[in-house]
Amino acid sequence: MKLKLLNDLKTAVVKAPLNFEFGGVLFKFTAHIKLVTESELKLLTEKQGANDGEIVRELLISWDGFVDDGKDVPFASDTLEELLAYSGITARLSVECINAQYRIHEKN
């Protein structure tokens, strides 16, 4: 039996609020992270030479609420690459991208 319910997960996005400080600078925004299957996550994290930047580039698909100098920062690959130039930010985003794969929201 194929569960039709799981079809919606193929396009699911996990919204993860981030609020961290790096080098005395506050980063606060909501990351939009692509949900992947366990086998896809395993391939991404266990492949030879995999690094945090690759994980973020694959799983972080957007954000909202990212403000810089009073202006909204739209998600763009060049902006993401600016962030990924700092290994501390890259590592934090990578951890969140992986953690989001396991985040379950309980319903009453």
C-alpha cells in the first residue's frame, strides 16, 4: 500500500526560527528548510567530502524576516554565499537544516 499522505512531504518545507549571535552580531530570521527522506539525508551527510556548506546549499531554500540595516533581505544565492563565507554561520545553518528533518509538531 502506498500512503497518499506522504506525497505532500515531497514538497514540504520546515520553517525554523533562528536567533543566534556570531562575533557579537545578532542574526534573527526564519529559515525555510526542504524536508528530505532519511535516505536522501544520509546521502547528503555521509558522502565523501561532504561539508556544512553543501548541506546548507541543498536544504536551505528560503528565509523570511531577515533584516539588515533596517531593510528586508530577500533570499538569493549570492547573499547565502556571503553568509557561508563564515564557518561559524555555516555550521549553525547546517545544524539547523539537519535538525529540521527531525522536528515533529504535536497536535492536540
